[in-house]
Amino acid sequence: MSRLGHEPLQETVLDALTGVAPDIDPAALDPDVNFRDQTELDSVDYLNFVIALEQALGVHIPEQDYPRLSCLRGCLDYLPTLTAAD
């Protein structure tokens, strides 16, 4: 994964999220609160969100790390640690 700045990475995360749940208002999301607590995401939506992130960023996200992607802040903290070789 190329090193994206904070804003482009946030945009990528929100695009992936709204791609699986188009009714979500990204501006209304609290970055520190679990996506599933703020939205109607179910487990399939969440899995599709993770897959969309993998595809958009060209990375592999290990299943044990999925919980780290549960909120916007978690995504912004975790995703920059990945590289395309993962």
C-alpha cells in the first residue's frame, strides 16, 4: 500500500463504508464509535467493507485484525501499518 495521507485514507475508508451501506451519512459518524453501533451494518456488510478496503488499498487484512477496523479512528490508525506485501 502506498502511504496515503490522513485525508485520502479517510476518504478511502468512507468510500468503502458507503459502498456497502449507501444510506450512511459519513459526516455524521463519530470517529471513535464502532461503525456497527452507529449504523445498520450487519456482519456481511462488515465483511464486505473489509474486502472493499483490501481491494481499494491493495493489501491483505488478516482476519484477527478485523476488530481494529471497527471505527474510523481504528481504520486510520491501523491501515497505514500495512504494506502491499502483507
